[in-house]
Amino acid sequence: MIISELKAFDLLKSKFKLSDENARAVIFEINAAERKITEQIEDEFLKRKDVFLTKDDKVELIEKIEQQRVELTGKIERTRADLIKWMFIFWIGQLAALVGLFKLFIP
């Protein structure tokens, strides 16, 4: 028994005039009830853990968001470069077609 249990044991014997066996039984039941309540609280906390945002969760989310932002920025930059490249190819093709039409109609 721990100190608080010993104090409770002495109180049960002196104040309530319980026998050693009965005092031990009361303390055992109190401990069992405490364990049960603690388990229920832990189970409820685990159920609701996903609902609450802890500081570590917040830091982790911010890091993920920043990483995705960097990835998306890189993709946008690559897409933009490809778009500009294809625009120039299109313009050169259009210019070549226009020059060909001019040569065809202007002798």
C-alpha cells in the first residue's frame, strides 16, 4: 500500500471501526473504481483526440502546408515555363505561315 492508502486504512479502522479485512476491501474497491474511472477518461480522450488540435499537431500541419506550398510553387513555375516555350513555338509557326502566305500572294 502507498502512503495515502495507509492513511485511508487507518481512518477506516479508527473512525468507522472496521476490521483490517473490511478496511482493505474498501481500499481495494476505491482503487478499482479509480482505475475504472481513469480508463474511461483515457478512452474518452483517445476518442476525442482527433477533434482537438495540440501544439505539436499545429506545428506539423504548418510544416505540411509549407511543404505543399513550395511544391505547388515549383509546379506552377515549371508549367509557366512550358507554356511560354510553347507560345513561342506557336508564334514562330504563325509567323512562318504568314510569311508563306505573303510569298504566295505577293510575287
